[in-house]
Amino acid sequence: MEIIGLIVAGIIIGLLGKFVAPGDKDNIPIWLTVLCGIGGVLIGYYVAGALGVDKTDGIDWLRWIISIAVAAVLVIAASTLTGRSNRSVR
């Protein structure tokens, strides 16, 4: 995969991963969401390859679903580790 394609796919997959992640995950910056998406694409491709999904004809929907799920997990982890709290301290 070329670097431009990886970045574009990372943006889309990162936003989709943020969308499907449970809870309010709006407390991480967009650049971190994109990094989670790029990580989701890379890890998703390797997981799909290990499962034998990458040898199909046409669009590999299962590979993309795996990438979105991995990106969602990465978004949750990033939100938990680095997210800013929205609660006010009294």
C-alpha cells in the first residue's frame, strides 16, 4: 500500500473507528484519531492476512471491518490513556 493511500484510508478508518467506539470519544484530538486509523489499517491488514482474508477477489469487506474494529479499539485506548476529562472540578 502506498503512503498516500495509507493516510487517506487511515483518516477514513480512524473516523469510522471513532464513530463505532462506545461512549463519548470526542476528547482526543483529530491527529490522534488519524494515527489510530492508520494503526487500525496496518494491524487490520496483518490480522486479515493471518486469517487468510486477503486472498479474496474484489473488495475485501472483512478486511475493512477488521481494520475498523482495530481502529475502534485503538481510539478507546487513546481516549483512556491521553484523553482530557470533560468533568469540571468543584
